[in-house]
Amino acid sequence: MNEDLLFNEAPEGPPRYSRLSTKPVQYLTVADKDGQVIGYAWANDEEDAAGWVVRKAGGDEAFNEGSVWAFKLHDAKARDIAPTAALAEMIQESDPTKTSHVVPDSLTEAPNADAVRQLGNSN
């Protein structure tokens, strides 16, 4: 009871892109197999930022399926891929026969990440 306690610092965990970007971002739209939008993936290389925004109107299914797309971003960062290159990978690997897919020709730009988050909150 009189011994000094040792402090062991916990590991930081896997690398992650920044979740904040005040600069213009590229984003793409993801839909389910029925064509209903479930969310948006966005990226900005300058701020090493990227994220997944679930479309709240998509309900639980959109939330659950969105984890697949969030994982794709986490995996890309772990492989040290630039955020916009991660979006390009998502487009290239997208398969419309799967549970969800990138909407063709949906890659576009928004003023910042908050603008994409607002899309997720809209109906």
C-alpha cells in the first residue's frame, strides 16, 4: 500500500482523419440498394479531414449501413491514403448490387464539412 503506482499511458488508437474542415470539401452520396440516400462521405486533403454523415431521415438502416462507409475511411487513413483519394477508392470499388453503393456521378463540392452535415439533417 505504500508503493508508488506506475502510470502507463494508453495507446492513442488507430489513426483518424480530422473530423473538422472549414475549407471546401469534396463529397459523394451513398444510397441503399433501393436508391434511397443513406448518407454522404466528405474529404479535404489540405486539412487531412474526412468523415461520414448519415442521412437521419434514413433511420436505423442508414445508420447501420453507414458504419461500412465510416470503416472505409478509417481503413484508408490507416493505409495513409489522402482523404480525397479515399473517396476515389470508394467510387472505384462501389458495386450497385451490394447493400449500399456510391450514387454514380455524385462527387461534388461543398463550402465545408458543416454544409455536408446539414445535408444529413435534411429530409
